[in-house]
Amino acid sequence: MAGGLVGLLDDVAALAKLAAASIDDVGAAAGRASAKAAGVVVDDAAVTPAYVQGLAANRELPIIKRIATGSLKNKLLFITPAALLLSAIAPLLVEIILMAGGTYLCFEGAEKIYHKLSGDDHDHDVPAAVKGPEAEEATVASAVRTDFILSAEIMVISLKEVIDETFFQRAIILVVVALFITAIVYGVVALIVKMDDIGLSLAERDSESSQRLGRAMVAGMPKLLTFLSVIGTAAMLWVGGHIMIVGAHELGWDLPYDIVHDLEASVEDVSGVGGLLAWLVNTALSAVVGLVVGALVVAVVSRFHGSDHAEHAAAH
């Protein structure tokens, strides 16, 4: 009886170790998947604050909470089940969808650069932020629609990173990624949006150091948003280009992947900095590919938009 109990306890301990290892594996995989989606995450964090600009200060956090809730619903109720289903019955389709998302990322990054260079610098079309329940509803609805696109890219990029795991592990990992990414993005958004209020509060204190810090925070918020926009644009081109290179390789066109791999290998042996140089080479070449792909899509879209405007003008 005692021997049986000891054996049972040994089995329980073994199962506990296995479960702990599985949790560690899930955590590590979720971390890798989240890192791969970094470009879209940065863009998401840079985009959302624009939706609450101009609203009453006491409505900013409630609206961000509503957008975050909508984002989580997008990820958990719609995007993740669809992505898991496709990964189970048509894995190749996941790669194609991922490349479509990569193309969109390249387009977004290139479009931002195009608008910046042309002097028409509007990163995203956002609704006019005015006070009132109807305006808040419109603001939240528009933000959640935009989030759906960004969330779909995040989740499919994450899925691709863990596509070789079992279906159950993929499901757990994607749920973890959805919760983690949403918390990070909208936590950062809330901090950014309230940064000027925090700065004003510090500026009103008696302490001179607090006043200096408060004024610096208020003055620094526009610069922070600009910085996030620049980093987001660069990250979108890099991530989008990397998706295109790897996706082309997965679908049978190896030339771009082989060129990048060979150039990476040529600097990997540099003493002390080989790993960093290899990453920089991969990142730079991926960004170039992203910019080229994005510029082509921008040219096509601009051509069609130009035709639509011309037809509209002729009709009137």
C-alpha cells in the first residue's frame, strides 16, 4: 500500500514536472510569437492615441478601455478561431494570408513615407474627436475596425511562429499572445494619453524638480508620438519585408532568401559583433524589400485612386 502510494506520488511529481515544462514551452513560444509581431504592435500603440485627441480628459481612459475590450474580442472571438481552423485544415493558406498581411504592412509603411515626402502627412484617417455620446460611439467603432486589421496581422504572424506546435498548444499560445499584446499595447496607450495630464499635475507641485519634470513631459508628448510613428514605420517595413522573403522561400522561390542568408553568413564570423551585424544585415535587407514591395503597391493604389477621382470629376 505504501509502495503504491509512493509510486502514485512519483507519477504525480512527474506529471507536475511535465506540466511545468509545458508551461515554460508555451511561455517561451508566446514570447517568440509576440516578438515577431513587434512591428505591428508598435504601429498599433502609435495609432490609437489619435482616436482620443480632443475628447474631455475624463473620457479618455474609459474610451481606451472600450477600444481595448473590442480589440480583445477581435483577437479571441474572431481572429484566433479562424486562424486555428485554417492552420489545421490548410496550413499553406496561412502562409498565403501571412504574405497578404506582410504586403499590407509594406504598403502601410511605404504610404506613410510617401505622404511625408509629398507633404500630405496623415498617418491614419480618424474621425473628428468631438464631445458627446454619438461621437464616442463613432470613435470607438472606428478604432475597433482599425484594430481588427492590426490584430489580424499580429495573430497570424504569431501563429506562423508556432505553426509546428500541436493544435492545443497553438490555441493556448495564441490566447496568451492576445492577452499579453492587448495589455501591453493599451497599457502603453493609456500612459501616453495621460502623459500630459501627469505632467501638468507635476508642474503644479511646489518642488522645482517636479515642475521641471512635468513641463518636460508635457513638451515631450508630441515628440514621443512622432518617435513612435517613425519607429512604427521602420518596423512595418522590416517585418513586412521579412515576411515576404521567408514566405517566398516557403512557397518555393528561394532566391531572395538565399541572397539574404548568404550576406548574413558573410558577417557572422566577425569577432564579437558577428551576431549583431548579421541581424542588422537581415533587418536592413528586409526593410529594403518591404519598401520596394510597399512602393509598388502604393503606385498601383494611387493609380486606381487617380482614375476614380478623374472619373468622378468628369461625371460632374
